Amino acid sequence: MDILYFAWVRERIGVPRERIESSAVTVAGLVEELRTREDRYAAAFADLSALRVALDQELSDFDAPLDGVREVAFFPPMTGG
């Protein structure tokens, strides 16, 4: 699946996107897999309350299933204006 990172998440990880193979069943499981990759991932995903996630371009939750998902995007909360 494709993983996209935006704003400070991208800055901490160092890449805007990557394609990965994952055995995770939920977004939370994917985050745990990513956290164990390197310190930069652990830093980016240290506080999930500071992150939002979209699955195939629709806002979702961290307990959402990944079955059939092609794209996961992580980004900080958006502010209105």
C-alpha cells in the first residue's frame, strides 16, 4: 500500500510517500509496525492525538481496518479559515 506523510509528519520521517507491504489489520497496527522501523518513525508517531489519518482519501480512525485499502495518509489536524 502507499503511505503518504504531510506537514511535520513528512519532515520528521524525511520522505513524502513510500510503498510498503504490511501485515497490519488496522491503522493502529500499521502505526506500530512503522514505529519499530527507525527512530524517525517513532518520533513522528509518538503522539497519535496529534495526528489524523485518511484511508483512500477519506478521513478515518486509527482502529479502522486496512483490508482493501490502497492508500493511507497521515497528517496533523487541519484548522479552518
